[in-house]
Amino acid sequence: MSPSARKPPPQGTVGSAHRLRANGVRVLAGRCAWRDGWQDPGMTPDPVAFAQQWVDEWNSLDLDRILAHYAPDVVFRSPIAARVLPESGGVVRGIDELRRYWGTALAQVPDLRFELIDVCAGLSTLLIRFRNQLGAVRCEVLRFQDGLVVEGEGTDLVELV
């Protein structure tokens, strides 16, 4: 069968390329486990709502609001943490060190602004893809336990050449 004669997969199947806009976030049309009623008890009940709240809290620049979702013994890894707190080697352990890292970083970037692009939900994990005030695309990978983030990983986009 020629490529032009192929029928697109029906909406709701794996491989569907139909996209919708919901709350300004691209959502792949079709089946999605969390929208179909499945929930991981360790994670937030609505990944899109959490991601939008996460962006709103970062845009508020209010560390107390941002940190409210993180466990006391959180571990956060980031190439930016390695630059902001060189002694950390990019690994920040515990809520107090996370506050120190983000407080230092926010003081260096007072015009910080995030725009939510995409959200991916996994087993106790969220991937939040966003654009910052400079237009750089980044992802934050958050692992939840009992509704709080216990591990986070900040990533930078690596462009394909």
C-alpha cells in the first residue's frame, strides 16, 4: 500500500497524531491512562493541572509556594545546579539545600518566566516540558511518593544536528 493510500489510525489509538489544545497545553488526542480513570496513588491526580500550577508557582517567584510540593528529603539533579552551586556537583539533597539552590538561582534571574509546552505522565513520574524567558526549552522530570516530589531532574534541550 502506498503511503498516500494509508488510512490514519483511528483517534484514540496508539500512533494517533491528532493534537488538541487544553489550557494552552498540547494534548495528544486519544487514550490516556490518567484521563481514563487510572491514577497512581503516589502521584498527583491530574498531571496537566499540576504542571500548570507548577509553572504558575515558578512565575510567582515565591519559593514557599514552589517548595510546598517537595518532600523534606528530596534529591534534585540539574546541570544548572552544578553552575549555581558548583560544590553540589549538580546534586542537591534535602529541602533546605533545594531552597538555597533555587533562592540563589532566582536572585540571578529576577525576570524568570516559564511557559508550559507539554506534560507526560508515567508511573509516579511527571515530565514537564517548558520554555523559559530566554526561549530555551527545558524539561523537569519529577518522581512522586505520597503526593510529594521525592526526586527531580532538571534537563536542558540537546538540539539534533
